[in-house]
Amino acid sequence: MLKRLVTVLAALFIAASLAGCGYNSMQQQEEEVYGAWANLESALQRRADLIPNLVETVKGAAAHEKSTLTAVVEARAKATQTKLTPEMLTDKNALANFQAAQGQLSSALSRLMVVVERYPDLKANQNFLALQHQLEGTENRINVARQRYNDAVKTFNFSIRKFPNSLTNSLLLHLERKEFFEAAPEAKTAPKVNFGSES
């Protein structure tokens, strides 16, 4: 009888310890990081999908801006070829390469928008205006998704470092700190781009 009571008490103690050790919450928070990353990737892919139509529309009205158009196409190709799996979110260099490719694409798009300012007919083109509006909305989505990803990373990174989660992580889970998605150095100074039409 005493053995049975000790076994039951031990089982209850272990269950209570596991409930308070953060085992499940750390895994849930890691999944939230992965979900936020997937949403950010989706927004970046949406931007990449808009670019071919944007380039074709500009090409029709500003064919001699070939170097700018080529730069956008090449930056898009590099950005879509630079992949980052959720498992690589702990690799600072891999994330830096991914961010650099996305930054180059943003920079090339900014240069394209500056070039467009020289073409009043293009700025009045309804297809171009619609694409420009979609691109602006997509850039806003990217910013929101990046912020949500970084918030999830902050929560997760703190969770695996606080006690008793840190003990549980070091003994059972071995989860690694995730890297933040930071702005590229050239993105820290906003380009002067007019996304609206002028009369």
C-alpha cells in the first residue's frame, strides 16, 4: 500500500513539474515563430509575383530604361532563389544572406519607381497604377509580417532563456535561439518615391 502511494505521489509530482517547466509552451512558441516566418515568406513571394507584370508595363512605356529593368529582374531572381527553411532561422549568416537578397530587390524597385517619375504617360497608365497600388500594399504587408515574426522570435528567445524553461530546454528540448529579421543597411534611409499619381 505504501509503495502504491509513493508511486502515485511520484507520478503527480512529475506531472506537476512538467506542467510548470515550459515544455509545451516553448514548443508552441517555436511553432509561432515558424508560422510568422511562413507569413513573411508569403508576403515576400507576393511582391516577387507582382514584379514581372510591373516590369512588362514599364518596359512598354520606357524601353530605353533597360539597365534599371534588368537590375529589377536580376534582383527578383536572386531573391526568389535565396531560400531559408524554418530550421535555418537559427543561422545568422543564412538569414543575413536572405535579408541581403530581399534588400537588393527593394533597392532595385525603389530605383525603378524613381525612373517612372520621368514618364507622365506611364504614371497615368491604369495597369501601372493598379500594380503600383498592389506593390505599395504588399510592402505594407511585408512590414507587418516582419514585425510579427520579430515579435514571435523575441517571445521565443526569452522563453528558452528564462527559468525553469532554460533547464527544461537544456535537458530535454535543445531548442536554439532564432535570429531576427533586420532591415538591410540601405533600407534604413527611406528612398523618396512617389507611389501616387500626379495631375
